[in-house]
Amino acid sequence: MGTVGDKWDDEFSVIADKGEISYIDYEDDKSVCSYNPSEEGPIVISVPFPFVDGKPQSVRVGERTMDSITIKNTTDEAVDLWTKIYASNPTDTFTLSVLKPPSANSDSKASQGFLEFFVLEDRMLQPGQTLTIWLSCKPQEIGLHTTVVQFDVGDRFERVVFLLAEDNISMSLASKMPYSRGGRKKQFSVETFVKASRPTGVRKQPLFKNRLPRYDIPKDVRELIESKQIPDAIEEGLTRENYASYFKTLLIMEELQLEEDMRAYDMESVTMTKKGKYFLSLVVPGLAERRPSLVHGDFIFVKLACEDARDETSPYQGYIHRVEADEVYVKFAEEFHLQHRDGDLYNVQFTYNRVNMRRLYQAIDAANSLDTELLFPSDSCKIRLIETTPLIPISCNINEEQMFSIEKILGCRGAPPYLIHGPPGTGKTMTVVEAILQLYKTREDSRILVCAPSNSAADHILEKLLGQNAVKVHENEIFRLNAPSRAYEDVKPEYIRFCFFDEYIFKCPPLRALTCYRIIISTYMSTCLLYAEGVNCGHFSHIFLDEAGQASEPESMVPLSLCQRETVVVLAGDPMQLGPVIHSREAQSYGLGKSYLERLHQYESYYSGDENYVTRLVRNYRSHHHILYLPSKLFYEEELIACRDNADSLLTSLNFLPNKEFPVTFFGIQGCDEREGSNPSWFNRFEVSKVVEVIRRLTANEKLAEEDIGVITPYRQQVLKIKNALESFDMSNIKVGSVEQFQGQERQVIIVSTVRSTVKHNDFDRKHCLGFLSNPRRFNVAVTRAISLLLVIGNPHIVSKDPYWNKLLWYCSDNDSYQGCGLPERQEDFDEDPAQDNFLNYKEEISQPTEQDEWNQESFQPDLPKPVKDEDEWSDGWR
């Protein structure tokens, strides 16, 4: 540490070189705590509250903690000593004393005689004398507490002190194991192996008319991509001529990344135990959270751990017959079961299920023959003019823009696609439902396919279609297509009659039945079953893709491969919200991360707002107008119109809010980024504690149920920590998840935990595209899920580094709706303008599930355990 010889009235700190200290990042600036007193000079000053294992010491909230500071004069002359608490954050939480502070159980007489100060003035330190003074802290709130203690002996010295104030919750969530990066696991060859038999079922799956080709990855393309070279097929960019080769190459890049990601889950020296007569049970940590994602019909390779990776002994293949919480039931060749002994140690290699990728390759091949106006509408010289006829709305809640878009959809006569651009809460799905019902009512020859990105979203459309009393859809004319991998129990009993299943396994009806339905509802990926069953291109008069911005272009082509030029294609979504989840950064950067909706939106006819191509919905019925203010300004050219009735007494009944008339609050807390074991995901237990505190205050209000509250956080480990803490208070009905898991959803109250609390790790996120920061779309979705109240919990000194979160922070502060640790210096100017369209799709830290191989899906053996319902709603495909 440096020294200066100024007097006390020079109000600045050596370590900050300025007059105020609002935040010290001990992780980013190691110099503030790397003291070596023997090198500082003849006055030797000890270090109070030294770090333990590289972290500040912990102290319980409400309890006093203390440590001594010794100042030794090694000179031959007496010196004057002045000691001062220069800065504390929170303010006035540290004090100095000459006597040791009394303990909590000291008698009252000792406590009355104790005096503490912020300044100890003019003490004479004789030659060779050592003076001991005491530094105390009694925190009243959780989080990082800091202070700078200054010593003036002619020269000025400083000691920076850090303490982590904790409560019972944060202490219970402390890491049990220090983080260590998992080593690279040894790979054994699987070029030759002892095969196992595929799972057998009660009934054999019938053969599809159109079988799914293998689409093996060409060896030369694999080698090129693995050597980090860019294939010619994508280097020149997307054109009509290279459409198939372009996207198939991107899909290969994605598939190779998925293969590599699966390698991270391989296990070494693990045991398997016998389960019944035919199976071995393997416990797979993280399986319940789909890390890795394993389903019935997948297979693994195993080899005895005592056999060297270079040993020529062939590994054994084992097929998964049941996925049960955190274990799988595996069946190998008979000889393996005969040789197995419980207690044997095995090395296990998981395999990536290629079925979804093969479907995407097939969809791109089929899409390559689609009309140019569907794929590249800008290449057509024709100008479309849609003739419309006034309609009588079926729903009384349809507004002017929604009705206008429906009239345009009914006036369409084929390609190019029609877009419904709907920002959050503007009724995109309601518009789609109204259009479908209008077609059903007015055009008997209509055949409609409607797709959504997830099972829950598709079920929601079914519910809305059946819930309209003005138009009764006949039960034999509407069908909900489900993937065989979907759990039977996942469908509400009142809607199971619209599905087709056998022995509680969902199936695709035969072609003659499919062609009788006027409305078929499915997820994007499951529509491949229609093609497999032999539904002809052009069978559907209208294809609706809801939340189209969430699907990659190859995913969108799965249903659109059933198009002809006369098919009316309608895409509903918002290119300003989250795009598809892409694992390969290279594939993402070359265009796989751009949805078909977003690509169309870049053509002039669409982004200019030409009403013959697109309708923009601008009336938001979800959120309080103050919640909408920033998203409207930053993403939607201030066009959003708040239409929700804000006469809500919820805010005024919550006494812990700093401003009960403002529905956006920022709780500032300086926590601590942590990881544990070999898990690379981050958590911040101090923010977990604050989340629980806020939820307990919210649920004490009779106007709020647990189901009205949602918690959004970007890291899987933070999700799990919050869930565990809430379960300990018997509050398990509160949904906790990532931004992606909340897209398309809403809650009365949304709590956002940003996690990050150090600059260094924030920079890591920027580099690797994780977390909230530097991802405007993730910000947009996170802050638009709340209906009545948005609460953000985070470190203001970190989130202010991002232009979007910085605006939210000061939006709260300017409206007296900030509470917590000291604020950073206000920063308005950033290198990038938040108002500009600089949105990128980023890799989400939480891996997505892989849909099951439906071609080989067969019912489970009846003696196996009952399946556990998956908590992840996105069981059908990648979403």
C-alpha cells in the first residue's frame, strides 16, 4: 500500500485516490488486502480480520465481532498517532476502541464503561512501544461490509477490512466443498463394443410411411469443423442456392458441440447395483435437472475401471429402460449381467441422442424445395396487396390492431408469410386463437396446423380454443398431437380426450384419421410425426407458428416443410425477446441463433411495418405502466400503450417497499460469488437469503398466494439454492427458473436475482455469454414478466456496468424506490447505445432437454417403477 503525508482534513483515501469509497471489489483488486506490514516501514501495523481461504470472515447479523490491531513503533523516536475510520459501507458499521469490547454476556457495569469512536485522536507512541486498539463491527443487514482504517504517524497508512454478514439462511447454504475444475476424463474407444438389445414393449411401433434417414456426419466435414476451420458452405453467407448446405453445415457444428457437451457428464469409477432380474441401476448426479438429459431408449457405454483406456477389451453397450429421478435402469448383454458384482467400479460414457438433429436435417432438405417467396420474400418483385373484409369478432376482448391483423390473415392467399409482431403482454396468442376460430367458423375447407415451442404453450392454445363459448369446436375436429416421450400424467384430464394414446403412451394417429381433423395443435418438433405418417405437402391451408422467435430456422422448417405456395403461413412473436437456444458459439454467430421470424423481420417489407406483411401489436394488457416504461423506451420506440387497469391496492399494502406507489424496486446487496465441488455454476447465498426474506414478507399479505410469485435468476445453481431455501420454509409452489423458463409467462410479482457481485466474474460472463449482463434480450424478458410488482435483488456496482441494468437501477433510484447498500457513481454514457438494435442471442447456461427417439419409443415393462413427472415443462423438443 502507498502512503501520503497529508493532514486529516485532506479527505481522500490512498487506496481509492479520491474522497469517497462506495465499493471495493476484493476479488478484482487483490492489492487492497495483500498487506505485508514488515515492508511498509518502521511503523508496523497488523491486519485485522484477515481473509480465511481467500475470503472475508463471516459474522452473524446482529452480533458484535471484534479484532485487535497492533501498532508497533520500531524507531528511536516517539511518534504521534491518529487513527480514524475513514469510510464504512454500510455507513457507521465499524468503530474503534482502546479497550476490548465487552462480550454479549458481560455484566452491565463492563458495558457501561465501554466507549467506542470513529476517531482516536493524538496518542503518543514511544520508541519500541506496541499499542493495541480494537476494531468492532455489529452488522444489521446481510452482505459484504467494508471499512478503511487510516493511521497517521506523519505518513499515512491504511488497512482495508472486509466482513461477510450472514444470517441462518446464508450460512446454511455455504459451500461444503471448495470448487475445483473437473479434470478431463479418459476416453475409451467405442468403435467396437458388445451390443445390447433395444428396449422391447407391449406393442411394436408401426412403421411410418416416411422413415427418418440417418444423416451421418461426413468425415471430412467433421474433421474440418473440429480443426476450427470454417466450411465454404457457410463462409459465403445464406443464399437461395446454398440454403440446404448452409443450414445443414450449421446443424453439424451444433451437433458436434452437443457431442462435446455430453462428454462433460462421463463418469469414472462408479458402481451399479442390481434391480430385479434384468436391470442394473446407475445413479447419475444432476439427472433430475437434465444434466445430462437421458430418456428411455438412449444408450451408454461402460467398461471396468480397472481396464486401462488403451486396453483392447471391448466396452459394453447398455440401453436405458427407465429414467427415475437421479438414476437410470440399464440393460446390457446377458454376459455382462452374469459377470457383474455389486461393488464393481466402472467408467461410463454417455451418448448424444441424434434424433432431433436428424429431424432438423430432414426438415431443411424438405424446405429446400419450398417456394422462394416463403424463404426469401425480398427476392420476389411482386408487391402484395391483401384485400380484407370486415369481420365480427368472436372474442369481445379483441382490440383494433388485433382485429386488423386477423382480417389480413384471412385475406392472405399464400406466401410470403404474415407476421404478428407482438411485444410482451400484447396478446399475440389471443390474436392467433381468434384467427383460428374465424377460419374454423367461416371456411369449412380450412385445415389448420398450429405450433408452439413447448407442451405447456401448445396446451394453452388448446385451452383457449375450447374456452370460447361463441364458437364451439367439435371434439372430432380438433386434435392435440403429443410426442411419445411426453408423460401421460402431464396432460390435464379434461383435455386427454383430444389426444391419441395406447397403454398410456402418446402416439400419432394413422393418416386417415389425421386428415379428418380441421385443427391440429403440436409443438414444432412433434410435427415431424405428421410428415412421417405421410401427410402431404399442401394438406394444411394455414400454418400458425406461435412464439416463432424462440425457434431456430431449422426448427421452424419442421412444420413449414408441409407447405406449398398456397399455404398461408402466420408467424407470431417478438424479435426483441429471447431467440433459440444454441450451444455452438460458431453456429450461432453464423446464423443458427437467428430465428426465421427475425430473419424475415430484417426485410424492408416487414421492418418498415407494411400492413400487407406485418401487424405490430402495441397495447399491453399485462403490466403496470411504470413497469412498461423502460422496455417501451429501449426496445419498442416508445410505442407500447399500457392498457391494464392500475387501480391495484397490492403496492400500498406492502409496507417494506421504499415507495409504495412505484412498482419497480431495486434492493442493493453486496454479496459473494461462489461455486462448489466440481459444479461450474455460480450462486450467491446472500441474494438467496434476501429473496427468501422478500417472499416471506410478500406471502404475509393476504392478497398474494405463492403461485402469484416468480423468481428469475440466470444460474442453475442459484435456482437450486433458492428452491432448497424455499422448501425449508414450506414454500414449494413458487416457480424459480431462468429467463428462458419464464418467457411467455407472467406473475403478479417477479423477483430477479442477478447473482453477480464481482467485476472479474462479470467480465467472464461477457466473454462466455452467460448471465444477465450484456444480453439485452434476456433483460427485456426478465423485466416484462411482472404484472403488478418487479423486485430486483443485486449488486448495484456490478449491474451498473451494463447499459440496460444501469438504466433500471437509476430509474428506481430517481423514483425513491432503491433500498440497500450505497449506490455507485452515476454513469450515463456507454460505448454502446442501449436504444440501438445490437441484440445477440447468447448461450444459456442451463442446458436444454433432448427429445426422445419417437421412432423406437415403446411402452415400459410393467414391473418397472412408476415414472417421475419431469419438472421441466419443455419436455417436447429443445424447449
